[in-house]
Amino acid sequence: MKTINFRKSFVFAFAMAILTICSINVNAQSTTKPSPKAKQSSNYIFLALPSGTVWKITNEEGFYTYEEAQAKFGKQLPTKEQWEELIKCCTWTWTGKGYKVTDKKGASIFLPANGYKSSFGNLMGKDENAFYWARTSKDEEESWGLWMDYNQNKNNIHIFYSKQNYKQSVWLVR
């Protein structure tokens, strides 16, 4: 019984520490400019996140099924937890064609609203939304990823799961 209470207390304390480190700030009116001193190398940028994840500056070209993305990029795909951290610890600003994602020090990346391709190959939602794979699978048929759009003057940025045969965008991390 005491072990369970200790675990609950530890989990609660850890969650509070993460929330203290990261403030959720999804603001469509942000005017934060990227920091010219942000650490950047080989097309990757450090976004001052607690995990130390380094994000690629641009997305990979094309659309991939989950299996294709895993085969081509493997561990370079962000995990579900890395996407969650990016959502919680950065400011997301809709630009009209995607989101500028800015850390607390002003460094940023741009996630374009590329849309996605259905299982029939039709391009859907171009310049309105985007779906980016995570390397974390939910089960044998579905996998996690980032879903984003801007609707009725409101940011919509979520972790989602999708059928693995849909073709979606890919972002890389180190």
C-alpha cells in the first residue's frame, strides 16, 4: 500500500515538474521572432526543450505510409512523447499555410499544412491541415502522429492515431 502511494506521489510530482518547465502556449497572435543565436547545424535546430530533442528545420518531401516512413527514416521519426513535448513547450502560430513553432528562447521551425493522402491516394486538406507520423505505433493497424489545422480562428494541434495505410508527412529529429 505504501509503495502505491509513493508511486502516485512520484508520478504527480514528476508531472508537476514538467508542467512547471513547459507552459502551454498555443497563441494565434504571437509575434515572437526566431533567435539568431539558436544552435543550428546540418539543417537541424535545438528548440530548448527539456528532452534535448533536436528538430530538423524542414519536413521531408512527399507522403509516406507508416510502413514506408519506418523503413526509410526509422528512429529519426519523432516519438509520440516528442510530439507531445513540442506541443506543450512551444508557441504555435498559424501563418495561413501552416504553423510557426517557437520555443521560449525564440528559435523556431515551420510545419507546413501539407494535407495528407487518403488510402485511395487523394490529396486532402492542402494548406488547411497536416498529419505528421510518429514512430510510436498504437497497434497493428494504427499509429500515432501529430494532427494540426486552423479552424474558425482557433488552433487545433493534437496527438492523434491514424490508419497506417494513409500517406502522411514526415518530420525528423535527432
